[in-house]
Amino acid sequence: MTEKRDYYEILGVARDVSKADLKKAYRKLAIQYHPDKNPDNKEAEEKFKEASEAYEVLNDDNKRQIYDQFGHRGLEGAGHSGPSGFEDIFSSFGDIFEDFFGFGGGGGRGNRTRRGSDLRYNMTIEFMEAAFGTEKTISIPKLSTCPDCKGSGCEEGTHSETCSQCRGTGQFIQSQGFFKVKTTCPYCKGQGSIIPNPCRKCRGAGRVEITRKVQVKIPAGVDVGSKLRLSGEGEASPSPDGSPGDLYVVINVKPHKFFQRDNTDIICAIDISFIQAILGDEITIPTLVGEKKLTIPKSTQYGDVFRLRGEGIASLRSGQRGDQIIKVIIKTPTKVSQKQVELLKQFDELDSNKISNKLKNLFKNL
């Protein structure tokens, strides 16, 4: 008789492994050696059964305690014989296989409470609305619980009946060689029950199409791609006692003609004359909340940047406002009078730092 391998060794885990890590290890092996992925492979079939037996024991606190103390002999003395076959395995660990293969064991689908579907709504708002927040009313078409049958799908005074074909499980078992597959019952469509007298309003669906108006409060600081979740504003559950889904409002923000956004900062460009740049000046600039004074220092250069602290957009997380960044663009006049030309020539003669002189000195040094 072949001696059984150590269960911890089979699953590749330590003896103090947690249940969460134990489940991860079993899932990995179950996927690797699953019969669907290894048809007609006896070795993979045995490893699949071996891993399932090990997981069944170590996942059960009582069996694990017995095994840790007395090993395989202790389990045999306690009457444990392991899973008898694939159907037994899938029945015990249906939640694991359903995650990866789309079906499970145990109870039928008709006994499950399903959540309603989530909905998405794309909303475009103005730049200033994103900066300061706003409130919008939107119309959402969706499936809502039927007001006549309250979601049961049955005409008043009647009730649903257990499906006679699948006996309420919502599934059929089909044999494919040594492997048994559960498929959705075609008669009740996996519900586990049928409705002899459907509700006239929803025709047995339990839900009807409506258009609901929803108030959406948009907080200050939202940006392109921001998502707002409105809990319970999605579609009604197909199950009478199920919870509704959620509504996700995805924000798009129109560009502004003057401001650009960089996270919580706003950026703008201001034109000044070359005289203002040389002599300095105090100018008025627009901000998100109105006009502000900005001092242009003497000898300002093209591309210099100034910052107004706290004049940007509020952070969604902290509420703290960013800054307004002002880029200076020095404009050269396109029309000048004769008098201005003469004055500029005089200025040029007095300018010891003009570019032509610097270039001459550069070539001399070369």
C-alpha cells in the first residue's frame, strides 16, 4: 500500500499557514491540475484529487488538529476517508471553482440573492463648476422593482413554484467522461423556480423600465475622470430581496479660455509691454474669485513666472487650495512713432549690455 504524502507538502505550505494562504495555495494547484485543462491525464487527475483531499482536511479546524497530532492514522480512526469523487470535490469547494471556471457545486443559483447592476453616467461640466462644485439634476433610465408585484414577478394572489426539471437547484449535471459539469437549467434559466401566473405589468420579470431624476452634488475640485458613486441608484436586483446596484457619475470638464489646470494649481499667461518689464509696474489680473493686483518687478524677463498662493483649486482630499501661476509674455510694439524711434536709438546708444556688444566680446575671446 502506497503511503500517503504529507498534506502540507502536497500544498507546498508551512505547518502554521493561515487559512487565506492555504486557500491561495489550493487554488493555484486546482487550476494547474483541473481536469478541464488536463483531459485524459491520469497523473493530473490524481494530483487534483490529492490536493483537494489535503485542502479539505487542513481547511477544517477539527480535522487539522487531529492530523497535526496523529497524522493520517488519526484521521482514519476518526472516520475520514476524503472526497469520494469529482462531484464531491466540486460540491465541497464550489466557491473556489466558480471564481475561475464559472460554475460551482452545492446549492443552486435559484437560492442566491443577486445584486442589481451598476450604472454609469458621463457628465460634462464647466471649468468653474469643477473648481467650486455644483449640483446637477440628471435623468437615468434603468430597471426598477415592479410596483405591482414588488419584484416577485407573480400576479397578485399567486406565487412561484419550484422548477420540476432541476428541483430548485437552477442547474443540470452533465457527464463528460469522468468529469461532471453543471450547466444552467434551460427551463427556469437558473432561477430554481417558475412563475405560472406572471405579473401583467412586468410580465414576470419583477422589474420595469423607468426614468428616474437624480440630484448629483459635485464637490469642489473634481477633475477629468473623477468618479462619483451614488449608492443604491443603480438598477434593481432581479431577486425580490436583493440590493440595488450603484450609479457612477464620471466627470468630464470643459477647457477654460484663460486658465489651464495642473492638479490643484491653475496656470495663465499675461502680456506686458517691454517698458513695463524694464521699469516694473503693478497690474490687475483675473483669478478664480475676481481681480487681484500683481506687482511686476523691474527688469522682468520673458518667461518669468509669478505665483499667487492659495488662488488655485481646492484639493478633493484636504480642501486646501493650490496656487495661481502667472507666466509673463513681453510684447514688442508693432507700430512706433518717429519720436519713439529716436528715443529708442538714444536708449540703444546708452545700453552697455546690449546683445551686439556681448557678441563682439565673445568673438574676440574666441
